[in-house]
Amino acid sequence: MSSSDLVIAINKDHDAPIFSVADFGIVGDIFTVLPEVIEEVKKIQAER
């Protein structure tokens, strides 16, 4: 991850260590959050 340009973390535990290195963090269940994130990315791409 140290060579990544962007790190986005999704985890149910708001104290998860990944949040200390992530650029963006979302506290929640991945199976709930990820589909919503994908839809938003698709909307942004469609506007371009």
C-alpha cells in the first residue's frame, strides 16, 4: 500500500488499524457500502 496513490478503507470497526494509513475511510459493512460507492462512481463517469 505504501506505493499506492490512493487508499480507501471500508471496515465495520471504526478503530481498525487500516484507517491510520487510508486516505479515505468508511465505517460500515462492505456488502452495503461498496454497491453504493460503485453506483456513485458510475454516475461521475457518465457525467464526463
